[in-house]
Amino acid sequence: MPTTTSDVVTWLCEAAPRLEAADTFASAHLSLVDFVGCSISGSDHPAARVVTDICGISGEVPALGHSTTRLHPASAAYVHALQAHAFELDDGDWETWGHLGAPTIAAGLSAGWRSNATVGELTDAVATALILGMSLGRRVNPGHYQQGFCTTGTIGALTAAAAAARLLRLDEAATAHALDFAVAQAAGVRQFAVDGSASCLINPANAARVGYEAAVLAGAGLAGGLEAFDGQLGFLRVLGGVSASDLRLPAYAEHRPSQIYYKPHSCCGNALGPLHGFVEGWQRLDHAPLRRIAFELPREVARNVNHPSPDSELERHLSLQLAVAMYLARGAIAARDLIEVSITDELEQAMAMVHVTVVAAEDVQELRAGEMGFLILSAADGREIRCPVGEVGPAMGETEIDEKFRSLVGSSMGEHGATRLRAMLGDWSSPVRDVLLTGRPPLPTSWP
């Protein structure tokens, strides 16, 4: 009898999202464009510079956002994933409660360089891998996440391996081996959510490198196991705490692009829905002066975003109090705004108005699909509104992603460079190698 792993592997090798599921393919393509913009912008992050200098083994793959740096494909996957997540601007999804795009696309770019794949083939591989990841997320969450695992690091290692295996054109046996190697190395805990450490950035980076190397090793003939997901000590039982019997195998109908969110602001994904709810609620009050802003959110979400006095860069990105205050002050939160933000008296006063509590059990029943909590706005003139808060922020389609891409890339590559790169990403026949070669800023004018 075929095992669950073997069924998944067969599907991974045979699926063709571009031909069979246009919405899924389009969603994956938006993730690719968003990733490239975020990774180029993130190359300027202090952590990205340290990682590139210390961990970046020299090689042939051009590093996105770096004028001259070329890295070994595994190092490139590591660096690109870290850069994409550096400013908390990369996409995520509510099936896994993480950021699968960063490790999956980073590994895919390195595998695409190695196999001379096209943008269309890369997008197809990413779409297939994300469907798998969201299926796994549905099976193991919320327990996996609540236990303290960073799903970007755990499930992300598996989707990275799946995408790389597709692009390296591995057969079913080798794909199963690649997934086995990835499960053996899948790692990530969320202690960073408590202490604000840079391990938040290491998780997607490690997952990307693990996934890429797992596929390369399997392709080179290293023999792995065949029960990565459903074995006695496989992923589902050990890291998921569930049996394999109820795993819903990937199917296009189960992949919901609406569950993938894109960020217009540099902040935690858990803060996007509440922040968007605040923007709409405040508009209903005609932007009247406020005296209190209260959010009632699920326990895990409240724990993630409730940072009234953030004292690290990560806590600044997570803090719903700071996100609301920054929106009140500036109307947006740009990529570099929260690295060394100065908490002025004006921001402190705004942050003091924002209160985050856990939604009461009896109130949860009021919520409809797509809603996760409530917002209560109290205006200085005595008016008050209470409205549901959605899980995701404002809808971002191709037009919004284009604008975000140009704002992230234009500062280092110029308008012409950003336009050229975006056009290349929109052409399915463009070689991945050309995308990586083009995604580099011009040399400084003072270059010797």
C-alpha cells in the first residue's frame, strides 16, 4: 500500500499549477515578486550585512541587493531568505501561521540557478510547495505553533525542499529522500517572540539552506527514507503531535490564496488585521481625536503583538501599540522606520492609548469567518464604536505589489533598474539566472 509520503511525492512530481490552477499560480507569482523586492531591500539590514560577510561562502550565484557579491547556492538561499524577512515585510499565510514564501522562494532561486530554470518553472515549483505547506499547516496547527515551533523554520524547510526538488527535476524516489533529509533538519522555536532575538531571521534562512541542500544531496544519489511525513518518528508524529491518517493530501481546491497575506507596512502579520481595522474604524469616526484604542484578540495573537514598551527591533516590528502610533504619526511604516526609531513624546502618548486584551470566550461566537477579534474606539467627543477585526490586512493584488516592489527596489536600483527587473519577473520565459544577475544595484560611482 502506498504511504502518505509516497502519495504526496507523486503529487509533487506530477502537479502543474500553471496549467491546472490559475489562481494558485497567480498567488505564487505575487509571492515571488514580493519576495524579490523584500530581499533586495533587506540586503541593507545590519543583520544581512553580518550574515553575508560571515556565512556567505563565495560562489557563482549573484546575491540580490549586492553589487558584486556572489555566493555558493546554499549560502545564497540562506542570505536571500534572511534578507526577505529582515524588515518584516514578506508575505505569510494563515494556514501555517508563518512565512513560507521566504525559505521556499530562496531555495527555489538557488535551485533554479543550478538547473537553468525559467521564471514560469520557478513559480510552478513555488505554487506546488506552498500548497503542500498549507496542507501540513492545516494538519498540525494550532498545536504545532502553540507548542512553540516557528513554522517558518519547520514547515518552511519542507516546502523549500519540495520546490528545489521540482526545479532540479528529481524523480519520485529522490524527492522522497529530499523530504526525508529536510525533516531530519527542520528546526525552529519561537523563543525570539519572547526575548526579541535575531533568531527570528535565522529560522527562514536555515530552512532555505536545509531545503536546497536536501534536494541537491538526494539528486546526487544519497539515499534517504521514504516516510518523512507519516513514519513512526516522522514529521507529523514528532513535530506535529498528530497521526498521519487524517492528513488531507494537497489539492487545488484546498489551497486558498486569500489565506496568503501581503504587507503594506513593516510590521508583524498578526498586527496587520488589527491595524487595518483601526484605519477603517477611525475613518468611521471622521478621524476625530481619540482617547482610547482597545483590541480584543485571540490569546496567541495578543501575546505576539502586545508590546507597550518595545525594547528590541523585533519587538518594535511586533508591537501593535507602536504600529498604531506610527500610523497616526506617518500614515505608514516603511522598511527602515523601525530599526532605530526614536520613541518621541508624541508616539508614547499615542501608544499609551492602545490596549490589547484576550477576547472573551463568549464573544468569540459573534465572529464570522475571517474575523479574529474586536476593536473598540473611544473618541474624545464621547462617541464609541465596537467592530470586528479581520485576520488579514488590506487586499493587495498585482497593482499594489507592483507599487510596493518599486518603492523597495527603486532606492538602490533606480527607476530604470526596478522597471527592468519587474518586467523580467513578469515574463515566464525569463531565466532565473537573469533575474539574479539583474537584481543587483549598480556599482557606486566611487568604485575603483
